[in-house]
Amino acid sequence: MARIPAICGGTPAFPAGPPPWPVDDPAVLAALQACYADGSWGKYLGPHCDRLRTALQRDLAIEHVRLCSSGSVAVELALRGLGVGAGDEVLLGGYDFPGNFRAITAVGAVPVLVDLDRTTCGIDPTLIAAACSPKTKAVIASHLHGGLVDMPRLFEAAKTHGLAVVEDACQASGAVVYGRPAGTWGDVGTFSFGGSKLLTAGRGGAVVTQRTDVAQRMKVYCEEGNDAFPLSELQAAVLLPQLEKLGERHGRRSKGARTLIEHLGGVDGFSCIARWPEQSELAFYKFGIRYNAPSMRAVERSVFRAAVRAEGIALDTGFRGFTKRGGARCRRSGDLAVSTEFSEQMLLLHHPVLLEPEEEIRRVAETIRDLAEGLRDGKYELAASLEATANDEERF
């Protein structure tokens, strides 16, 4: 007899819920204790931010690193460093993190929405030319959901039209994009150290660039007697041991992602975002899955998500995207059909599960697959069970 789904009254496949994040890490604990012992936890200036800057400069082979209070602030500082301001336009994927839209408007510029490449989940370089106007000054290229923007093509298109490139690697710490570390293709790169990120300090971010003029503009804007958007010494201290382990954890997550693809790739109604381009290594902050409701007997994405979460698996929906925003707030380029699809179809599996043993990852994939196939074959009727789990956001 088939297992009864938890949403229909059965026992959850993972009654303890998803694995925690951040993980228990003795090196992080030692860093916290050392900060207390030397008093650096309460200082404006200490050794840890300098050490973190030096480590990022080394790992990314980049000259200028500015630490800051969040990834969203990092994107805003990147635009200010590039001299983007009132009356300018910035190209942005029609499906992207909402903070990037707000960063553009924060500097007084206008977002111009450009459609995505269906295979990468990133802004489509072939659409850059049609989106440009005499006011267009920059483009933000975000690596999302285990996908990588085709940065060589995007960089070439941007330079052809005189655009600066902000490479948003907030979801892609540790990724390699066509032979170069994510965040180093653009004029400016941005990173996030938020509480759910691959490198986490609860909050925080970084902006990196080879351009001295950009670094100087950011410095002038930020330093108002003191750094207006700082990363603390305590945050830097806990990031350093995580940075040392990023490569090893990156390899484990990549292996886990391949296990998921192996077991989910053939499910009708699903398609995984992850593709490994030449000379590239993916980073998995969120493992992206496109959910096609018509192939799943028209079961809504929200219902399927609730069914998976009831099993103790941290599955979420993607961004809402910007395709419904009016012309007073942005300019649209083209019909944004792919961006609309992504906003309606994306499901995201949170990364901690990818550090679990292979057998556990396989069980997660099999649980998701069995639910999908049961829905498709008419074995489960979930709509009536949705109300009980509609407000389960606080569980994970």
C-alpha cells in the first residue's frame, strides 16, 4: 500500500524537519570565543575585517573589496560606485530578487525589465541591444537558483553598448563562471552574507571591483565620519572559517544537486534549472525546480509546495518577479514571457539538505517524486488538505 502523504494525514517522511542552517561548526564557535577573549567583538576596528578583505582579494584575485551591511546594500553601493543616478536606466531581469529593483530606484534610476534565458535563469544577453536607450547606463546580471548567466556573452553585449556590468553573486558564493570566480566578470561584483546564505553572518555583504574609480566613489559615499554601512568585526570573524570550508562544502552541494537531478529529472511536470556550462562550477543556495501545473493535473504550485513542506522538506516558491509592475515604476523591454513563466512556476529547495548524506538526499528526491507522480496519476486529492498547512511559513 502506498504511503499516505502527511498533508492527507499520514506520517511526515522527515518528522524532524529539514536540516538546520547554519550548521554546528566548532571553528565558528572558536572564532566567537576568541572575539570575546580579545575584546574585538565590541570594537569599531580590529583584525577580522582586514583578514576577511585580504582573503576575498586572494580567493577572487580582485584588488578592491568593500565589506558592507547586506547584499542589497552591496548592489546599491555598486550602482553608486559606477556613477548611476537620477534619470539613468539600469537593465534588470524581469524575474530577480526584489532588492535589486529597489537598489536601482534608491539611486534615482529607472529599472528596465529584460527577459530571461530559459536555460540559465538569468538575464538573456541576446536581448540587451533591444532594451537599450540613450539613458541606459548599466546592467545587473544575477546568478540565481543554481543557474549561471552567460557572462562572456553578456559582458560583450554590455560593452558594445557602453554599459557597466554589476554581477550579482549573492546566491553564488564559490561558483566559477566560464573559468572565473562568480562576481569577477563585471565592473563590480556583489556578495551576500545573510542568514540563509552559503556564507552566513546573519547579515552582511561585500562589493568587489578592479576599478579604482568605483572603489573611491563607494568610499566617499559610505564614509560619513565613520562607515555608514559596516560589517562588524564579529561578523567578519565568523565568516573567515566558513570561507576556508567553502570549497569543500561547494563540492558536497554539487554532488547532492546531481543526486537530485538524477532522481527528479525524469518526472513529468518538473525541470531542474541546474546546467554545468564549460569551465564552470555551480553554487547552490537555492536549488531551482520549474513546476508545470498543467502536467500535474492542474494542481496549483502552492498546493504542491504545501504538500512537500508537510513532509518536513524546506521547499519554497520563487520570486514574484516584476512583470506585473506598472510603467510608472519601470520600463519593459519585450513581452517578458520567460520571466512570467519563472514567477509562476519556480520552486526552490533550500541548500542545507545538499550537505546531507547521499541516502538522505535520495530520500528527499524520492519523496518529492512520489508526491508529484501521485498527483499526476490522481492518487491524492490535496486541495481539501491545503487549509491546514497554508500558514506553515514559520515551520522552517
